[in-house]
Amino acid sequence: MKNEKIRNIAIIAHVDHGKTSLVNEMLKQGNVFRDNQVVEDRVMDSNALEKERGITILSKNTSCQYKGVKINIIDTPGHADFGGEVERVLKMVDGVLLVVDAYEGTMPQTRFVLEKALALGLKVIVVVNKIDKPDARIAEVQDEVLELLMDLDASDDQLNSPFVFASARTGVASTNPDEMGTNFVPLFETILNHIPAPEGDVSAPARMLISSAEQNDYVGRLAIGKVESGTFHVGDNVVVCNYHDPNKQVKGKIVQLFTFEGLKRNQTHEVSMGDICSIAGIDDTMIGDTICAPERVEPLEFVKIAEPSVEMTFLVNDSPFAGKEGKYVTSRHLRDRLYKEAVKDLSLRVNDTQSSDAFTVCGRGEMHLSILIENMRRDGYEFQVSNPRVRFKEIDGVKCEPIDKLTVDVPADSVGTIMNKMGVRKGELISMSPKGSRMKLEFYVPERGLFGFKSELLTDTKGEGIMGSVFYDYEPYKGEIDAREYGSLIAFETGESVVYGLFNAQERGDLFIGAGVPVYGGMVVGQNPKGDDIVVNVCKTKHLSNCRSSGADEALRLVPIRIMSLEDCIEFLAPDEYLEVTPKSIRMRKKILDHNMRMRERGKIMRGEISVD
């Protein structure tokens, strides 16, 4: 049986190709808002961090109506670091809208998400977005998408996927590439005609796979998923089981049921096969579990999420300024929060270490972990993190490392510089293709070779470079990569930075702090472009005497400081440095604060008596 009153779709694409803007316009034209209602841009990006950064981090559910059919829509992230969010929600839908930029064409994440959708046998509608761009390459982008479908061994039906040409910002769509269209009706019609209605047995015992989970302060844990068969009612007794854990069988009772109507979550008494809903009242549930009626306890298969490839160590803050700014500072607080995050985010792995004050956290990439760090500091946590490291694997007795497929779009005159940088980072060129006055380069590069590359790319291309990467495979270890060509400027003593000390220190490199900033010995206060660490005394004041006054010399002029964001600091960190994170401050420091002890340790490393780790 098919539920013709419902269509379930996910919007997938590379970052910045216009997914959230497309959902915005679908909601507007799907009569979700009143005619006189003020609707903000990217209304689905409700998280504070998402609004600040202009990116989607978490998958979100919404719906709109067209011709009496309810279209359930899932907006997904575009960054490869949040690919786990995309993987787990694809089981909830029967088709996807693949959004592709009319200029950029297919990018690394486009390939990743499309491969996952094709593997599940989902129907695909290709939306070529931003066709109103002056440099749009509509015909070439169509060919790129078809080549990608063939490359991914798409079925004949998937190769005949319809194309819709749209401008999400202006709210128009057309099935003809030479016409702009006047509204989104062609897109809605294509969804109704091409995406199949959910199929299942309404009379069978009810089952639902949990594809997402939330925590609500009032009703507790919310399990979100698509009802595969039967009907759930408020008050029903259910059993929770898991495909990968045959021993798990937890009894529970449905306290509340919700469906998604526009941006609201509406309470209802029953949900039937095909609808996407959230169930409250069963606390012992995890993503990947199946909620079943007691008469048929049979778990549904859940897609295995790809393993994380980057790890960092999270530690209790032990710097001289520890405990002054944070609300949660103990190892118990830190451990509880990290393990809670691992339950919500299947791409995250948390492990205890030999020390009770340190935990290993594994994620999909630097951005994935930096978002976690930022959310924790905003919630009042104070802690330290190490530099990011890749996770090596031993395959058939050979040490292997994760390799990423990197796509770089740069001005033609920057190609030589990028090729040189990739050579140092053990990158292997796959293809080069011109795009007007720009060049699109593709590399296979070790993931550790990409640490800190984004800032260098923007510097080398005067801010015009675009990059995107996605995990490719594990390959044998490529050898040492010494990509860090700079050193640190380290504070000599504890105190407060003064203009006189900073004036003398700025000759050694770029400073990260201004005057009047509390510092401690061993804290990183700047960057030395020459490669070695240098100790500077930013607290040094001018010596005063009876023949020399403080105002006798000319006013000292300081060079503007370099302001470091959280991502900048993570990229900057050396293996012997920590990043101290508090709700108010971000400070980099050496693991060993005392200068003499640090020099002794360095001597031991050079003599081979101890390892860098």
C-alpha cells in the first residue's frame, strides 16, 4: 500500500550550493507562512552558531503542503565534516533533491552524498541552482552531473533523473534551462510526479527506525523517524530493539506524538505508515534503534556511519588561570558532556585515556570538532585541547592513513603556488580543468596535510580561492609532512602585557595580543615566521631613572595585532602546545610552561631519548 498524501524528501548538496535557501522558498510558496508574515533568511538555521557562520550543522525536519499532499523536507548540512548527519537521515526519505551550483558544478561533497543516496536506491531530482548568476555554466554542469551519475554506477532509472533549473534566492524554477520560470510550481510538480509515495502495510504491527534524536526539557528524549508500517497511538506499549545489538529489548510507553507542520511541531494522537514523526516518553533510545509494537519485535537495518578520521585530546584546564572564567571545570563535568554528545552525534567517538583528566575525542574533521568546542564553551565549560591528529590504521600489516579528495578552485595565476604547497603536503594531482579565468584542480592528499591549509590558500589567492574536501580512502603512510613553516612567540613571565614589551616583541613576528592583557609564562602570544620558537617578554616595562623619564622618547607605535578565531588557533597548534578554552577567552600555551624544562625536553627529543608524543 502507498500513502499518496505524503512525500518524504531530503535536500542534499555541497556547502553553499543553496540548500537552506531552497527550503526557505519552498516553505514560503507551500503556504507555511502568512502573506504578511516577516520571514528571515535561512529560517531553518535556528542554531546560534549556524546563524553566525552561515552554515547548516544539524539536519532538520519541516514540511509544506502542495495540492493536498504533505511534503516532508529534511534540510541537511553541506560540509563533509557533518556527513554523518546526512547518512543517518537518508533512511527516512524516498527521494532526494540534489542541489548543484550553476557555476561551481559537482564538488567533493556532491559526490559523497549522491553516492549514499544511490546506494539506498533513492529517486533523485537534480536542481541546478543559482541559474541567474552571470557566470552560470548550465549545460556544462548538466554534463558534470550525468558523468557523476555514470561514475557512481547509477541505475537506468536514476540516470534518467529529471533536471529542474532554479534560483532559490528569487523563488523561481523551470524545467527548461532557457527559461527562468515565475514560481516553484515546476519543482513541486516534479516532486509529486517523480518521488514515490511511502510504501508499507498500514494494517501490520507498527515499526519505526530512529534516525534522529533530541532532548526536550519538558518531555525528555524525542525519537525522530519514519513510520515503516502500521500505526502508533498515544499510550501504546512498545519495545525498543537494535539491529546491531540482538540482546537489546527495552519496554516503554508512548507518552506524546508529534508531526512536523512547517516550522512547528504539532501534537497528535496517532501517526500512520509513511509519516515522519517524533515520539516522546521512551528515554532509553538511541539513533539506530527500532521502536516496535510488542507483537512484532523485529529491528530494521540501520546504515553504518563512516568512521571518524581525526582525533583531539580534551583535558581538564591546568594553566595558571584555570578556574577563573568557567562554570564547569572538573573532569566529571567534561566526561559527562562529551559522552552525551557522542550519543547525539554518531560521527563522534569518545574514549577514556590512562589519565582520568584526559579524553580522546574523534570526529570527521577540524570543523566538526571546533563546533563541539565552541558549543561547550558557550555552555560554560572550561578545558584544554591538543592539536588535531589523524587516526592511522593497520591494514594487512601496513600502516595506513586517511586520504582526502581535495577540489580547489583558484585564479589561473595562483596554480603554481598551489601545486607547490600540495607537493610539500604529499598531494597527488588527479585533474586540471579551466573554468573561464579560473582553474579547477583535484588532488588526493593525506588528511593531515590539509591541517592549516585553508588559511594559506586564502593568503596565496588573495581571498579568491575555494576549497572542498571529502574522505576518499585509507592508503599506505606517505611519510613525514612538515607543513608548519613558522614558530611561536612565547611569553617569558606572568603579568600584564605593556606597550614597551610589545613594541620590542613585535620585531620578532606577528602578535596575537595587545596591551593590558593578562599573560603567564609559557603562553603563546604571537607567531615567528622564521620557524623557531622564541621567548619574548611582553610584560617588560621601561626602566626609569632620575635622568630619563617615561615620556622622554617618542610615542611607541604598535602594529595591529592578528586576531585569532577558534579555527585559526586549532590550525596553528603544534604537537607540543595546548589550546586553553574558556567561556570568555581562547589562549594557546606550551604543554610545558617552564622555559628551562621545555629546553631540556627538546634536547631529549633531538637525541632520540623520548618521542614527540
